[in-house]
Amino acid sequence: MSTIIGSEAPGGLVEGPGRGGWARPVIYAVLVTLALIWIVPILWAIATSLKPDAETTVAPVKWFGSKVTLEAYRAALDQGNILKWYFNSLITTTVITAGTILTTSMAAFAFSRMRFRGRDALMWMVLAGLIVPFQALIVPLFAEMDSFGLADTYWGIILPQLAAPIAVLVFKRGFDALPRELEESALVDGASMWHIYWHIWMPLSRATIAAVGIFTFVHAWNNFLWPFVVTSAGSLFTIPVGLATVQTSYGALYAQQMAIAILGALPLLIAFLLFQRQIVQGIANTGLKG
Amino acid sequence: MTSATQSLPRARPKEERTARRRSRDPRSSPIALVFTAPFFIVFVLFLFWPVISALRTSLFDESLVGGSSWTGLSNYTELLHDPDFWAAMWHTAFFTLLSVPPLVALPLVLALLVTRVRRMQWLFRLAFFAPFVLPVSVVVLIWNWLYQPGFGLINSYLTSLGFAEVNWLGQPGVAMISAVIVTLWWTFGFNFILYLAGLQEIPRELYEAAATDGATPGQQLRRITLPLLSSTVVLVTVLQIIASLKIFDQVYLLQLGGPGPENSTRPAIQYIYEAGFTQYRIGYASAMSFVFFLAVIAVTLICMRLIRRAGTKTVVTE
């Protein structure tokens, strides 16, 4: 937790002797102030969620109510469908992550390790796919899913999110960096390409799998637009889509609104605290944006 | 005995087959297509085909509730004269213009400052990056609460400091800025981390050598850090432009699905969404999708040229 990238002052300026004595306290002051500003919205949401609902809409604001209560959480869990949303998010996100890792690493393996007709053309398609703005295609994509009978299904949420050309490039870069000699002896022994892919290259690519996996997971878990478009039944809502209905359906019950927001944020916040280093390094190495 | 002699002629071709298989490297066999097939089936069905489909459907007067007739280019002439479409395109461009400068500059300044302190680095990274892992609906729930008039935290502090209240979400001219502030808070950490990674790649010896030669921290910043960081700055700028052009989620949710005060915030994707899913005009929505698609691709290609000129290796979108 304490050593994420660059804990040893990356690119840190080196000061000459006797210089910059005044600079460091100023820098600390600026950083602490901004970090507080950044964290205040989350703290305020937590503080609100622990108040009795009647005490949230009073001016001037107070950080603490007359008592600390989990009443809002109980109410949110009781009447909300958040457990169902957790389940939907978990199942779709898990399948998307596993499916993306499998399909994109297989394609990347072929691009990195094999010669075949059409290789260049397919590689160009992957590169072209990088610049296609998925968000601009929701209407034709929905019409297509509807004609397949996949609107309002888990598969309707999952399948389009598997098309991640960037993951092919990340895996290809990882495979390209591995020494070719590793597969030669296996080839002499007559091993199949599947064997080489599954038993040699994939176990050696744990870091790449982790980077792609974490980012696909975060991206899919937080994806709002596509699940919002493709589902209309409340029973299929994921966390982001379900929480989007809270603002209108809960009205001015802000303690409950914040309680459910905290509950919705919790899984990834915990995952982030546990895997902070991997997440941050994954971003730094791949430039993958969620 | 007989069975052994019978098996002999069979054994020989089998040996020949394996010999041939060995001489023919499996790495150049058509099996490669099997490896690429799962990805490309998904890719063609869900990324490539929708583009073709948008172009084809845009030439029809098609409705999601049934009925379709050829109309040629009339959807395109309609969008040329649709002020709401161009307003939406402008809102997307305006959001991009407002959001890119702070999201490129502020994380850079903060990253430079964080690398100058020795203690609490992890705490700063935690604070600045944590919002990035929140789902957009959580972000909007929190900020909608912060932006409330009267008992909202921001307005409450403003009035106690003697300022007038701001109608953050309901006033034209302010509503879009409020969305930019939310976006800045939410996605700041991503660019911040990219800058930290870029800074980490600058060899420490350069600074040590410069310090020995008597260079001040200011000189080190101008002569070493900024020049060596320029490709990261270009990369962050390009990724941010492309991400900002796809604005929809937080603007749509902050305005509860509406067009914003006096139709001042509705971005392009929202207008396309409404044409498709509330008016069921698939043909018209497809025409607008295709125009927006081409606009984003054009900007992306220009940006990628800039990346190449700046000598950055990584080419990433989304």
C-alpha cells in the first residue's frame, strides 16, 4: 500500500544545498488542501448517510447529526434492489472479464507467434477498431441486439463489451516481449499450438493478464451507457444503472440516497484499497482508460 | 503375428504424417484463424457491423416499433436543418473545450508537486485517484447532493462566507460548468497517474548531475522535466480530447435525463439516444450517429498524427 509507483520520488528534483527551504512547507500546504478538497465529497456522503434522514435538509449544514445511525442503510437495503444489482453486476462483469482475457489473448497469440494469410488485414482491423467510438453506435447496436432477441438479457449486456481491440494490443505487446526459445523445445516435442498458448505463454503472462483483467473489470463494472440502453427490466439492472434510478425514486431522502451511493461504491473502493498498486501500475503501463 | 504384420503398412503412413507435420511448422498453419476467430466474430458483430448498419439504416425511414421505407438522403438533409442536433454537437464540443485544459494542466501541476515531497505520497495518490473507481451514478448522486440549493454543502459554505448562492444545475451557463467540475473531480486521477508514470521514467541521474552543476529547481524543471515529459503531455491531451467528445453519462444524469436549463447541456450522444429510444426514429438516429461517428474519427486521426509527431509510442483510445 505504501509503495505504489515512484515512492522514491520519481523524477524528483534535486535541490542544491541551502535552497528551497521555504518551498517544501508551501508544497505540503497546497497538496494537503487539495487532497482534503478531493476527499470532502466522499466524507460528506458518508457523514450524511449516518444521520437520521430528517436532519439532512437543514441549513446551515452540520457534519454530525444528533446521533450516528445506520437507519438509512437498513432502509436502503430493505426497499432497494441493491442486492440484485450487485448480483447482476458481478455476473456480467465476471463473464466480460474472463471472456475478454480469453478471446483477446488468443488473437494476440496468433498475431505474435504465427504466420497466416490475412494476418496484416486482420491487424489493420484491430488498429481501426481502436478509434471506433462505441458510444456513437448505441442505436444501430441496440437494433441489432433486438433482432437477435438479446435485448434485456445478460448476454445482451455482455457480448458487445467483449470487443476490446486495445486488449489485443496489450497482450500482443506482452507476448512479443517473451523469448521465442521457450516454445522451440515444445514444438520439437510435437506440442500443439493450443498447448503452447495455454501451458507456456499464458502462465508467463500473469502481469499482463492482471493488468487487462483489472481494467476490464473496473470498466465493465462502471459501464453505464450500454447496460442502460440494452436493459429496461429492473431485474437486469447493474449497479450503475440501478443507482441512476435512485435520485428520482428516493426524492429528498438524502441520508438514504447517500447510503445507497456508498453501498454502490463499496465493492470497487475496497478492491481499490486492496489492489491499489496493481491498479495504478496497470494504468501506468497500458494507458487503459476505464 | 498376423495382426502385427497387418498393422505394419498402417504404421508407415502414420509415421510419414507425423514427419510431415513436424516439417511443416504449426506456427504457419491455418490454425491461427481458429485462435483469432472468437475475437473477430465478436469484433465484427458488435463493433464493425453497427457502423455498416448505421450507414444503411440512415438511408431508411425506420422505426423501432416497425415500419421501414427507403428515403435516400432525407435523414441527412433533415439533420442539416435541425437546430437541436447542431446545438447538441456544440454542447459536446463546448464540454470538450471546457474540460480538456483543466484535466491536462491540473494533474500535471499536482504530479510535479507530489514528486517533490517525501512523506505522504501514497496518501495524496489515494485521495486524488479514489474517485476514479466510483460508478458514474454514485458520482452524480454525491454531487447532486453537494450542489443542492439551501442545504447543499457548497451553497451552505458559500452563503456562510457571504457569497450569493449559485444555482449549479438549473442556470444556463452554469450547468455545463458544474458538469465539468464533476468530471474534473471524477477522472482527475487517471491523468495524474499517467503523469506520475511519465515522471518516473526520467532518470534521476539527470537531476543529480544538474544539481551538482548548480542548477536551481526552477531550471531543472524547465530544462529537464518539462522537455522529457512533453510526450506524456501530448498523450494525456489526446486521450482527454477523445474521452471528452464521448460525454454523455454525467451530463445526462445530473440533468435527470433532460436537455439542461434552456437546452444548454444536452450533448450529441444524448440527442441521438433520445431520437432512437424515446422517439423510436432509428433511421434518423442512425444518420446522426454516423455524422457524429465521422466527426469523432476525424478528430481522433488528427490527434494521432500529433502523437506520432511528438514521438509517443503508445496509441490508445477509450
